[in-house]
Amino acid sequence: MNKGITVEEYLTYFAPNHDLILNVTEGELPDYLAPHKIKTVSPTEIPNVLDQLSPDENYVLVASSDVQGQTLANYLKNVGLNITYLIGGLPSLSNHLEFV
């Protein structure tokens, strides 16, 4: 099982340029995240872009759902990446930012 972080933990403890956000939602992330380093890739294309992902980077995975995030994070961890998934995925992030 891979580690997950809540939206609150991410927004509180992760510096904007410390980690790379891996967006697998097939959509745009909230403007709030614009200062972050973001790589957007379709979930089905992940095996084809593994050579573009570095094991030296720390990635935070934003998926469309919690289950998708866990599944993809486990896969990416098994191929040697440092990955943490955002618990609740994009819906959780969007809901949190509505109330900030």
C-alpha cells in the first residue's frame, strides 16, 4: 500500500516547488496550483511516459478518485518512483479550495 496525504496536509506541508504534481485527471487543476510544477498525463498513457518520470523526484499524484489514486500510486511505486497520492483526488481538492 502506498502513502496518501490529505488536501490539508498537502497545502500545509508541501512547498509549491518542492514536489511535482502528477495530474492524471484528464482535466485542469485549480488555478491555486498554478505555481506548482505540474505534469499532466492520461492514466492510460502512464506506461508510455515512464521514461519521462525521474526516480529522483517526489511526486504527488492527483487522480479523479481515491481508488484511482491508490491504484496508480501503487503501480508507480512498484516501478521505482517516489509517489504520494492525494486522498480523495481532485474532488477533495476542489471541495477544500471552495471553502478557503
